[in-house]
Amino acid sequence: VLQCYLAPFYRDKKIAGITIVFHDITKIRKVEQMRADFVANASHELRTPLTVIKGYSETLLHGALDDREHAEKFITIIDHEADRLQRLVEELLNLSHLESRRQDPLEESADLLAIIPNVGEELKPRLLDKAIFLDLDLPKGLPHVNANPDRFKQILVNLLDNAIKYSPQGSRVQVTIQEEEKTVKILVKDTGMGIPAKDLPRIFERFYRVDKARSRQMGGFGLGLSIVKHMVENMGGTIGVESEENKGSTFWFTLLKKHN
Ligand code: ADP
């Protein structure tokens, strides 16, 4: 998108020429569009549970309260939708906090080899639930990286959570670590449903979901990966994904080595 300004200039009170200035405002328009999309998406996600809550609470007020069995069912639904709203608001606050911070302090340090097994423990119930084998392929030694340990944990939990969510019963999820010159690369590989090539470039966008209905059913808002991307980048790292539909996905991210 080009914006064009024309400015005549004069010599002896006569127009001697015209200056034409072109401004490329493609980027500004894009940011404006993204902001508008974000507000529309967030409002839509907030409205859906609210509509359900309103519907059931009105039904209760208009008589269903006297029917204990139905009343309990309705209140359970209200409670479930309120949980969903709470999760959404927490994720939105998390995202807005990350977006306003830009860069984490560089004096943080994390020992990944100590943290990763704890993350595995934490996810045990979910792994058992789907009979998924978590293979932690860790090196013997590894330099510390520039990362807040809690943030690192959050990133890994998020990626593993997705790997479990989008993988079949009884499959294997693998975490590998590669040491590079200046960075440490962490890879999370699954053999699940994968991501269609056309969706891959947009996967880290806020609210982007490959299959809205399926993802929503699984409780997702499509915010997890954008939160993860911000966390990685705020720590000075990079993030990416390779994926093939029906074969599986490998999400990876890098963190800067601490030089002692
Ligand atoms: P959600 O909370 O909906 O899972 P995310 O931001 O974490 O949101 O992920 C965005 C979308 O990317 C998901 O809806 C899903 O379609 C896709 N996705 C993420 N991780 C994987 C994975 N490991 N395998 C297949 N699809 C994935």
C-alpha cells in the first residue's frame, strides 16, 4: 500500500516542479489489521462462554432451580464455562504482559538438565492418560542457558502439552537437545496428526488454530504458541516448527548459552 503526497515548489512565483513523496504504509496497515483481528477474535472467544452462562443461569432463574437433577447439570456447565473464561483471561493477560516487556533481563540462568525431568514428572498424569511414552534424550553435560527457569518450564510444558494433545493413544513423544556454537536447541517431536503446509506459516499467530472446532473441543484458544513464541524471543532465542500432515511435528526453540 502506497500513500502519495504531492508538493509543488516555486521559482519566480511560478510552479517550477512538483515533489512526489511515496510512503510505503503496508506495514502500518498490516499492524492495524492485526490489531482489529485480535480484538474481534478476543471478543468472540469471550462471548461464546458468556452466552452459555447467561442461557443456563436464566433457565435456572425461570424455574429449573426447583428441578434438582437438571439444576445440577446446568450449574456444572456454568462452572465449566466460567473456568474457560478464566483461562482465556489469564492467557490474554499473560500475552499482553509479554508483549509489553520485549526483553527479559540477561542475568537469568537455567540448568536445563535439572529442569526437564521435572517437567516430565509434572506431565505424568496426562501421559498415562493417553499411554504416551515420553522419551527424554538428554546429553550428559550441558552449559547453562540464558533463561528464567519458570519461563523455560512453561515453554516446554506448553509444547509437550500440544504434542500429547495432537498425538494418538500409545504413541511416543521425544525431547532432544542439541548443543550449537552459541545456543542450545531443544526439540519436541511427536508422531501425531501434524500440521498442513498451508497453516504452518501462521501457526504462531494469536488465536490461530488449524481446526477451530477440534481445537476448541480440546479446550484450546490458539493462544498457547503465540505465548511460547514471545517467551522464547524475550529470552533472546528463536522458535520454529517442521511438520508433515499425518506424520507428526517437531517444534524446536533455541536459547543462548551463558558464557561464564
Ligand atoms: P491450542 O491451545 O488451540 O492448542 P496453540 O497456540 O497451542 O493453541 O496451537 C495452535 C494450533 O496449532 C492448534 O490449534 C493446533 O491445530 C496446532 N498444533 C499445535 N501443536 C501441534 C502439534 N504438536 N501437532 C499438531 N498440531 C499442533
